[in-house]
Amino acid sequence: MRISEPKIYGPRTLEDEPPIVPIEERDELRSELIGKIEGFYGQVKLRGVADAGFCFGLLDPVSNIVAGVVIASAVKVDADPVVSSPKQSKSDLTGNMKQQSLNGLVAFLAALFPYLNEAKAMWYLNKADCDPLVAARLVIQHRGMEQSFGFSSDTTVAAVETALRCAAAAAQHPSPKQFASGWKLLSHFLERVDAVLSGPCVTLDQFQSIAITDILLRVREPQPSVFSLEKSWELASSRLLKLSPDPLGKKVNVFPERSTVRRLLLTTIHGYYLQALARLPKERLCSQYHHSLLQAGHCYGPLDPVSNIILNTVWYSRACPLTKKVDLEAISSRGLLRIAVRSFYGLVSFLCTRCAPHLSPDEAMQRLQAAGADLRVADPNLLDDYNNDDAMVSASVEQAYAAAAAAALHPKPHDQAQLLRLSNPTLRMASDYLKDGGMLSHVHADHLAELLFSFGGSERLETIVKVVNRSTYTSTEQLTKQVRCLYCEYGGSRIVHPAQGSFHGSGIEFEKMWGGEKLYSHSYNNDCIIMRSLETTLWVDSLEDDCIYNTYRLDEKHIGVKVFIKKELLDEKKRMNLINMRLAFMMGDIIV
């Protein structure tokens, strides 16, 4: 059965839903967590708990408290002059350890995972009984990241170290650097540490803490420079199995928040665009492909996402060449993010049209998340439409591509749908050009363009993505992971950061934010960053950078047909955006 009405989604028709944890439930959730943390502290009778014993670390909450006390007494590090958290008296710390531990637990999760607000972090922690790594496993499970999350990758190792320092800063630990260094040492002997701390009298017996101190002091030079996380994740998985069979709860919405899944998908899609940039011939990318990629280089199609971007880019450049010469040395990061957002809506509209009315947009997004935004995986019948007997399928591939092109605002939606349809004999030949994953030469790119054309026919930071050669990016895993930057997240930018090492806006700035430094006390906080960057993840319309492709007369008047729009047809925000970008001006009640 074929449908006649496509399902076309965009930012105005697919709005975000309210979070699973309403604001009015936060106090109740916080009280429940404080009660659990109080119980953990009631089990520990060691000295020094009020100074450095917190529930966060690489083990269970009680073991973390004990290990924290030992680290504070046994690990020596140079003073860290960078972070200046507010100091409290010992009596204040004694009374606030429960709240400080909760602050640290929330900071650990929120620093480890992007787009995780305070309320949702507390929700995961409550489900995990305040066990930080078990809560992290629940986040990974709930977000559908089990197959893609690199538990021991360099990116994750660096993120865990940052998360521990942020947690210590949020809890007003006397030395976040010492805390993270101690856990770095213990992470290489975590099985022995766990065996010592799992004894029945560990929270009462001072000799057990001496055993851990002995492990720390026996570490010889050179000391390990990175965390070893394999055992910590393994132990967390074992503790997760001891929780209820369904720790997330069946009565809770099966999906994470729509905004979260959209941003996770955009991270994956953005990574594909970086790979496509690295594979396109540099001279053509600088002279012509920059335009066709940003306007029509969508990632959906019958091939893998990167090959689809290249195929769509090369074809559109040949079918609709630029009318003026524009040479660029760099591509706008906002433009690159916009084509990723457009591709996202194209992917969702494709699946929802293909499987209407059986598939909701949220289910489509979850399917795409599990499939890595690859339609070949998300739609098992994509390449065998004519022999398809699946009752779930209610539209042809060609109809679904037409919906995708409309949702993605393709300049030539009908032509693109014709290009991508299964009956196009040039797609198999195009696949041969792209299958090795290497950089296209300009000769091969020209051949591919002619082949496709012969059948298809007719704010704070002004950031950029540099045009690079293939040797710069080779790992799909590295590109599709989120390397966090405080300032880029606040401004919604998507520039490329190193997966390893430090850079301005990375770990130390997050640590200052969680530690309550005055500079970051208002606008720069976790929940504000998530909300502040929301608009860029929804933006599909014109950008100021688009003006470079327009043609102007010497009198600075734009050559082209003026479009007259009644003021009432656009909301105030949209009108002001057009006017501020000088793409329109008011003439009475008419927008020109």
C-alpha cells in the first residue's frame, strides 16, 4: 500500500517535548538522593571523611568515600593555582558533605555526557543508587550508545579525568588535581583496590585504608600518565546487574528527550561531514564544492553517509554550477552545522514517510541513533524496494526521498529524488568510485559528476572549519565523538578540537565552572549552556554567509527577483533575523 501524503518534519513541526523530570519534582528527587548519600556516610567511620571523602569516583559510593580519604592523605601533587573554589570551615564541610557529594555526582555525569541537565543527571543517579559509573552506564544504555561508545578510547579517558576534576571542584574538594591524580593511580590496580574495599569491615577497619595507601605508595616512577578504565567499566557492569532487571522503569518514557537525541544525531552527522571534507579534492572544494556541499550535500541516500554527502555534492555542483567565481580557504562552521540539521530532518522524514503510520518521529530518531544515521541500517528494505513484503512499509523509496528532499530544503527536491532512486543505473558505478574511502582526485570527481549528471539531468566566536587534506582525519570513531568545549557549546559552534590534550575551553574551564568561579557563576553554567545552544541545533534557514554567493550591481543593489511577504506571515523573531542579516527590510506592512 502506498501513501499519498508524505511526512515532512522540520523545526516548526517537530518541537521539543518537556523533560522527563518536571521542575516541580526536583526537590523531591534531591531529597531522596540526599537520604541515600546519608546512608552511605553512616557506614563509614574512618577519620578524614569530612575533608575529602566523597561518593564519586570509579567504584561504588561507599568505596569511593574510603578511597577519597586515603588519596587525600597519601597522594602528593603540586599546588594547582588555577582553580579557586570557595573555601569553607571544617564544621561547614561536616554539615554539607551530603550536599557536596551530590553536587559532585551531578557534575561528574554532566561533565562526562553532553546535553545532560541537572534534573536528568539526578534522575539517572537515583536509578543507579548514587553509583556514578553505574549511572553512566544507564545514560549510555538509555541513549542507545552501547555500540558506538568507546569505553576505553582516548576521548573517553580524557573525558573521565575531566569529569572527576569537575566533580571534585563542584564538591569543593581541597585539591581537585590531587583527587584526579589519586584515582588515576588506583585505576591501574582497581581489581586489587576493589578486593580490599569489598571486605565486610572496610568502613570500620583502619587497616583496610592502610592497604590502599600501600598500593598508592608502591607505584614506581614513571607514574601512569592516563587512566586505565577497562576494569572500572567492568565492575560497574557487574553492579548494574545487581540492580532491578529494569532500572530505568517501564512507566518512564522509553526514549530520552527529543532534544538530546537530536543533538546526539547531529554530532554523528557532523562527523560525517568532516570526513567528506577530507575526501573531496581540495582545489575543487575551495573553488566550487563548498557551495554545493552547504546547499545540497545531504547525508541521506543509498550509500554510506559520507559517500552520500560526496555524491550529492558532486552532482549538484555539476547540475547547478555557481554563477559567479567564489574561492574560499575555509568553510563556515554555522553553514556546516546547518546542512547537518537539514540532513537530520531529511532522515527523519524519510523513515516516517516510508513507515507511516507505524513509526513516530521519536521512534525514527531512536532507530537512526542506533543505526549511526545510516539509512541502509535504519531501513533494512532500502535497497530491495521492489521485492519488499514488509507490512510496515507504506511508501516507496522514491516517495520517501521526495519527502526527505522537501524536509531538508534541497534546492532541487524532485531532481534529487530522481537521482537517488533505485532505478538509477549510475549509482552502482558511483559506488565503485567511492568504496575505497580514499580522497577523490579531481579527475575522478569530474568523471563522477559527468556520470551522475548524464542520468540525473536537469557571536562570541566567529568560527570556521579549515579545508584539510585526508591525512588530518582518518578515524570515524574519533570524528563522531563529542570533544567538549565550554565556549563552543555556549555559542553553539561546531569547530574541530583535538581528541587528546588540552585546549582553551576544555577541561580546566569546565572545572572552573563547576567550582563556582565568579566568571562562570551566571551565564556559563551547565543548564544555561544547554539552553543557550539550542537555537543552532534547529536552524535550517538563511545565514549571513550565504550572501557571498549572491550577485550585486555596482550600486550595491542585489540582482534578482524581490520577494514580497506580508508581515503577518512571519513571527517577530523570524522577521528580525532576516532584517538583522540584511536579507530583508520593512516597507510598511510588507517585508521585502
